Amino acid sequence: MCGIFGCIMKQGNAAPIIRASLKRLEYRGYDSVGVATIQDGKIYVKKDQGKIDDVHSILNLDDLPGNLGIGHTRWATHGAPLKINAHPHSDCTGQIVVVHNGIIENFSELKLELENNGHKFVSKTDTEVIAHLIEENLRKNPELELANAVLEAVKRLEGSYAVAVISTREPDKIICARNESPLVLGISENAVYCASDIPAFLPFTNKVVLINDGEFIILSSKGYEIRRINDFSIVAREPEIVDWTPEMAVKQGYPHFMIKEIHEQPATLRNTLRMQEHYLDLISTFLDRAREVFLVACGTSYHACLAASYMFSKLAFLPTYPVYASEFMEQHGKSVNIDSTILAVSQSGETADTLAAVTCAQQRAATILGLTNVIGSTLTRVSRVYVGQQSGPEIGVAATKTFTSQLSVLAQLALRLSKKRGKISQDEMDDIAERLEKLPDIVETIIQTQKEKAKQLAKKYKDAKTFFFLGRGVSTATAYEGRLKLMEIAYIPSIAFPAGESKHGPISLIEAGLPVVFICAKDGAHKTLIGNIMEMKARGASIIAIVEEGDEEIKALSDDYVEVPKGIPEVLSPIPFAIPLQLLAYYMALEKGLNPDTPRNLAKSVTVK
Ligand code: M6R
């Protein structure tokens, strides 16, 4: 997730507007910043790694000349957060510059083709191919208009993009295109704007044109023209008036970041399906060769590891040890060695406990692999190989979208490993891979159809003093995650166990009306789980079941239920089943008058041991 911005001013310089607008998009990423403007047939660029204010204090981003320009604030996905990878990126001649938010899946093929045609690349980004593709189109056909050269370029892109392009060839235009990455236009008396999000230009105008996937924009001082990428046909769309306050705008109209981030999951899950194959392959090769594999993490990331231990076992027959990072040294510090492999999972890549475990393992010559959301974080620097989960910045303290993305990446690793080891049939692997592709839509359906249900449950159970969360198999991880969400933002003491363990102690807490949430994936443990539900029901517990649609048996036993679509493979079930639990925690916090974004005593990134 990056922020792009562009503007054409009727009066005055563009650069100060671009810098101020990028600042309002900084929540989308802050690894580097860059601005490009045009004046008198020349392109001016300033960019560097770091946050906008820091870069501005050194480079003075405002003093670029010209009334037209584009800018970018970056959340690194392809290429480290260094100056060389900062946008805008340009072609070989420096006459075309591009800013981009998204992931170009076929960039390696395109890059190779362009390099074979003599193009020189300077960055490690996927974005740079766009500038060279446009240049190539113009080389082949010098008569082409800039818009057509950009159009032909974007037609070759696979993946997600919102791009803005400027060129000295037509210095009065900004050309944009969108596929699966957000893009909006702002229209005022004095200017036209394009941006990843409305807050960027909200102080200047509330007249907004929303751009859809597959659309192409030509911005000029005369206004905007929207066309369809596939046939270049014109789209007529009038601006709408948005009456958001700046604070609402940053949250895209949602009252809290947490619910905004819950809603982002279909998009973030789609992004995880665009991982760089090469790194997934490398990591699975290391896992395959390891004598022992520890999955090390804290909090929600630990729950992703716990779920992953079931995935690796069931799909690749690889035993792994999920370990709380804070316990790693005590538990395994003496035995970890050159034959051990640590897969450290950390959204922030900065969690002190996780890094301490990594250091301990590294000192004993173990191999360190990383999965993180923050490219450039300490975890990426200390890992032999790492993979970025590409979820974009998460601002709510409670991890939501980053959890489901971690699960998706870990499932992909397990599938790759399975293929290497040949442990399950090709048909089974294909089926799981296909269903993984469908999960973004499934998650979208769950959010749309079950939000009200979660709201009602929160109302009904808001005075409960304690909650239980139970599941069997991989659903144990989901149960732990449901408990953590409810505890951390709604402050309700909660207990989670593998359902089979509850009769060994925790069941003594059950009394009439105590809510017990059962995670009821349709898996091999389903029958046994029904027995566990009966045990709780017999003692007066209120059963809240998260079930697959059509699971009439469990629905009949429950006081309340939330449904997720049918046919989800067991190993993938934590992704859809986590969604109702996130929603329940969110609405429970609201019922209790709490701000779910800023729970007491917690920080987004815990950098103390
Ligand atoms: O950045 P990390 O993934 O390493 O963070 C780990 C935990 O601190 C984090 O998951 C925490 O438990 C969240 N508040 C959970 O919502």
C-alpha cells in the first residue's frame, strides 16, 4: 500500500501542494517519498528514503518549479526502502516519470524483455517497468500520443496498479490508470487532482470522482476524461460531493481504523496471492532441508504460527514447533543449532521478543527466515531470506488484516513445500490452491453478510464477565486469536483452549449463561467437537457457534451462530473463521464505549522485552 498523488494547478506551483497532500497519505506508507514536476520542457525530481518531513527538511520538496506534478509515499514491497527504489521512477531518457501503488505480478518477464531491447533499469522495483514500457511504445511509434503509449503499457500489466504518469512530450497532462488499487480524482476551481485517497486533496476540494477498476484518466487543465482500458470508450461520470471531516476521510468514512482494516481484508488477501514466487520457493527449500523448524512469534503472529504448524503437518508432513518468542531462549536456547531453522513471523518486524529469539538462534548458527509486513524492518535485515506479506500499514493496535495475510502466505508456503515433498495428491493441492484464490471473495461475503449478526451478538452478550473460545485442530489457533481480540480491545477476560482440553480443568468455570464460542470448521474433528459442545451445553453454557452454512447439526445445538460459506478446506479455515471473531471483538468494544483503535496499556509494536 503506497500513496500516489498528482495535480495540475491553474495558478501557483504544484510542489508544495503535492508535499502537503502526500503528508495526508503518509498513513499508507512512509518508507520513502518523491515528487516530480514539469516546467519549460524539463522534468524535476526530488526523492529519498525516509518520512516526508525528514526528507523535506533536507531536500526542500516545495521548491520544485512548475504547476503540474506527481508524488509518492512508499510502503516497500519490491525492493528495499532505499533512495534508489523511491518513486517517481523514470525511463532511460528521463522524459517519462511514473508513480505507482500496487504490485505488478509479471514485472520480471517484462523487465527481461525490456532489458533485451536495451533498456537500463536502476531500481529493484516492479514500477520501473511501467516507465520503460511507455518509452518502448514511443520508440516504436514516435507519433503516438502519450495517453496511447500509457494505455498500451498498462494493457501489458498483470496485477494491481494505480499509476500516474507525466512526460515532457505532453507537459500539460497527467495520465492515470487503475486496476485493484484505489484512485480518486478531486476537482476544484483552481486545480484537478488525482490521489490514492480522498484525504489527500480534501482541504482543497470536496468534489470527488471515484475511479473504477479498468479505467484510464487523462487529466489536463481543462479537467478530466475517463476511458475504459479495454476499448478506450468514454465513461461519463460527474463529481460527487463528499461531506467527510479530514479525520473521517483518513478512515475512508469508517469510524475506526480497526473496522476499516477488517474491511480491507479482501484486498489484502488478494495482494498475498501476488507474492514473489522466488522468495516463497527459497523459503520452502530452506524449510524442506531443515532438521527442525521453529515458528517463532508473539501475540497474533504466534497464532498464525500455530495455525501454520497444522498446515505444514497436514500438507507437507513437516513437523514444526510453534514457540512464543518470549519463551524461545528458555525453552530451546541450549539446543538450537546449525541444523535448526527459525521462521520468525512479525507484522512489524520490530517486536523485541521475536528479535531476541532470532538473535539467540543466530548466535548458535541457525538459519533465520522471516515473514513480515514491514520491508526494511530489523527482521528483514537479520533474516537469511524473508518475504513481505504486503498488507499495507496497519494502524489499529489489534492485528486484523495482517493476521489473515500471514495465514495466506503461510498456507502458500505449506503448499509449495507439499509439492516439493510430494506428500499429498496433485488434485488435493490444486483444490486447496484454487480455494485459496477464492478466499478474498469469501471474506468479502462474510463481512457483508455477518456484520449485523456480530453486532447483535455484541449487544446480547455485552455484560458477560468471561468468554470461552474453543476449537479443535487448526481451529484451536482461531480460538486463541478470537480470545486475544476480545480481551485486548473489549477488556473481557477470556479463556481459550483446544476443545478437548476443556474437560481437563477449564470446564469447572462453566455456569449458566457463560458464553462459549465454538469454532466449528467442517473438518476431521467435527464429530468430536459436537461432543464438546454437548458437554458445555449440559452445564448451562450459552453456545455461540461459528459454522459453515448448512451445518444444521451444530446450528441446532447453538444459542447463536454466525455462518461462513461452505466448502473451505480445513487448513485454510482460520482465514474466514477469524473474520466473525474480529467483528465480534470490535462491536463488543463499541458496546462498552471503548475505542478499539487504542486499547489501554498496549502499543502497536512492542519493542521492549
Ligand atoms: O508486530 P508483531 O506481529 O511482531 O506483533 C506481535 C504482537 O505484539 C501483536 O500481534 C499483538 O499481540 C497485537 N496487539 C494483536 O492484536
